Amino acid sequence: MAGSTHSVTNQPPPLTGYDAYTADRALVEAVERHLPPELRDEADGELSALGRTCGSAQVQEWGVQANENPPRLRTHDRYGHRIDEVDFHPSWHRLLGKGVSAGLTAAWTRPGGQVRRAAAFVLWTQVDAGNCCPLSMTHAAVPALRTDPELATEWEPLLTSMVYDRGLRPAAGKAGALFGMGMTEKQGGSDVRANTTRAVPLAESGTYALTGHKWFCSAPMSDAFLVLAQAPGGLTCFLVPRVLEDGGRNVFLLQRLKDKLGNRSNASAEVEFDGTWARRVGEEGRGVRTIIGMVAATRLDCVLGSAGLMRQAVAQAVHHCAYREAFGARLVDQPLMRNVLADLAVESEAATTLALRLAAACDDDGEQERALLRIAVPAAKYWVTKRCAPVAVEAAECLGGNGYVEESQLPRLVRESPLNSIWEGAGNVQALDVLRVLRREPAALDAYLREVGLARGADHRLDAAIRSLLTELADLEGIEARARRLTERLALVLQGSLLVRFAPSDVADAFCATRLGGDAGAAFGTLPHSLARESLVERARPTL
């Protein structure tokens, strides 16, 4: 029984029992903008249903349980037989099943599928980012498999299924399958051409025996993996199933699970291959070219995931400040706190707007859209993922000490926030990829300039930023050392152009003034006093 001194006042209600989709105006508007009219009602209905799922107390608790009970490695059974399995908490399986049934692996088979999935991915990341890893890799494996029509025919229906069929069994007997990926090794990291895993051809055409190791292999209980190994003809892509057609286990030796900063609900393993059976995907010596479609898709998911994490951090901060009082007024009504919240809201909306624009380009078969993706995806991956951590930390600070306590969810968001910047190539890799595209693919820069040019004349600060960017692009002196600066400017100008075209004028004005015009400090909460901060905060506020 509570004592007479224990009376709880001045605390916000939990942010549960709401529709996380309809509460996110920037996301709703992006979906409506990028989907054809005949798909909007159906998509809105599906996404609103998912939004209510994400906002429910039960599903949020599943996310907590999956993170508080991380996966456990079981290398052997009780009798000493090698089994190489990972045990997950039941909540992990519940979340993964919901994610699959929501279409997070089915984008390739649905009209407007990339935009619909992207919006769902932004929402689902807010519940638990860990289970989004196998969902992302399964989705991203499809373009790589399509380089081999026979493999695509066999596996694509399983990958795009909306049925989560857990358990290790031959793929032919399953209603759905999940894929993982193994690229990096101890000695190489991002330099996958330094891989030493060997692939020796077997008697059956297209099959090989792999020997070597993988330093990072996420979701090791997936049904199959795309990996890189050195074949006689050079670095090659392979499909490695966990279970062979006869029901026997493939050699897939789990050495240990990584003890990670965040993403704790998801298992990331070190894997040894020792005569492991594999099928070649694509031609020998063209492994990077074969798997690059998968890499591009997972990089876009890094952008989407960061946008989702930022959105949830901002929603939690605004919600808290809308109820919490200090010094005689609600925090949200106090000018300095409102400045912080408005600044965070602008960053979050810019990330969502850019991420959905790139997803829309994936739905388009036009050459200009494909060219735009080649430069915009690494630029967005570089910048948006780097903005995630400071947003999460500042949002936690808005809750004060409460934001430093696990129950608030903010510490989990803070721990998760650096991951997308590291995964699928850290910042330098993305910046160097941008330089490679600029040097080799003039059509990509042309597509980018056409895109940002659609907003020319609408804001003088954006126009000045475009001119400055063109000046930087014309000066190739010391370009590699300036690659980060240039990539950042490419992302910011693209974000600014999209907000000027599509966002409310208050949002676009705040972004252009601070991110392009330089009228801001180095920390959040330094918007100029002339901006309409109240409308920015109200737009970002989730309503129960």
C-alpha cells in the first residue's frame, strides 16, 4: 500500500493506445504524395492498422521483452551433437511474425510496394529495430537473386511471402523464408575484396564448398544467406542454405554472438564455414556487382530505420513536454523548450521526407529515377543516419532524468541510434561511394540536379545552397578529403528542395534558415526567434 507521501502528479500518461501512422503527419503526407490515387485508400487502411498495432501497449511491451531477453547461443544439444542454433524470446517471434504479415518483405510483388513498405518500416522500427534486420535483409535479397532466374524462381515466392514460418527445415516445405547476409571478415571489414573465404567447385554445376569465416552475420537463424567468397574466377556471390534439400544441416558453425551496444534483440554471430555447401549466384568474379542490389536496398533501409527512430524519439519528447509542467507552465509552452522540440521536429520531418522520396524512386522503372538513387542513397545514408544519434540524445534530455531511465524507452533509442550509420558501410564508405558515382556516372549527377532544380526560385537560401554546391562540384582539388563535406551538402540540399516543394511553409522556412542559411547554432534548440516554432511542435505532436 502506498504511503501518504506517495502521490503521483505532474507525470504524462504513457504514449500508448494511439495510431502511430496517422499521428505522423509528415509520413502520411509522403505516402499520399508518392502513391497513385487508386492505391491510397488501401494503403492508408493497412498503414493505419499497423500504426495502431505499433501504438498498442501490448506490442510495445513485446519490444521491451525482446530487448530485455536477448538471444542465446546453443552450439550443442544435451547429448553433445552440434546444432548451432539461437534461442529467442517468444516476443521476438511475435514481432517478426507481425512484421512479415504486414508486408515488410513483400514490396517487390505489390503495386506501389516500395512506398508502402517504406512507411511500414518507419513505423515498425519504432517498436523494435532489432527484428527489422532480418526483415530488411530478406527484402533486399530479392534483387540479388534476380540475377539468377532459376534461383529467383525457387526462392522469391518464399522471401516475399506474408507468412512467418519459423524453424529450420528444407525451404521446399516452408510457407515463407527469411534471408541473411555474410560479407565482412576479420581482416577486411568494409574492404570485402580482401575476403579470404574460399569456394571450391563441386561436381554438380553451380555448387561449391566454402571454407572460411564471417565476422558479422546477422539473424543467423534465417533460412539462407547471401555470402561472398573467393572462387577460382575471383570474388563471387553464393547462396548458403541452413538446411539442405535432404533435411540435413548445412555446415554453419556459430562461434559466438556479438555483445552489442544496441540492437540487442537481434542476434549477430561469427560464423565458420568448413566444407559448407553453397550455390553460386551470378557469374564467378562478379560477386560485388551481384550483391550490390542487396546492399543498395539495405542502405535505404538504414535511412528508413533512422527516420523511424528519430520520429519515435521526437514523439516521446513532445508528448512528455505537452503534459509536464515546470516553473508554472507546461514545458511545451516555454519558449526555450519549444525551440528545442521544434528543431528536433524539423530534423525528423526532413529525414522522413527524403526517405520516402527515395522509396518512391524504387517503385519507378525510369532511368532518371534509377540514376538519382545511385547518388542519393549513399548521400542520404551518410547524412540521415548520422543525425539520428544527436536527435535521440537531445530527445532524452527533454525528459530530464526520466529520459535516462530504461522504462522511458529513450535509452534503447539512444543505444540503437548509431547502428544504421555503421551498418552497410560507415560514413567514409558512403562518402567515397558518392565520389565514385560523381566520377563515373554523369547521369546520376544530372538526375540529382534535375531533382533539386524543381524547387529553384522558391527559397533564396536554397538557391544559394545549390549555387554553392555547384561551385564545390567544379573544384576537384583535394576532393577525397572533402568527400564528407560534399556528401553532407548533397543530402542537405536534396532535403531542402523536397521540403520547399512539399512541406508546410513553416517547416521549409525553418530548414532553409538553419540547415542551408546557417542561422542556427551547433546544438538543437537554436532556431532563430522569428520562426513559427509553435506550429512545428504541434505538427509533430502525437495525440492519444
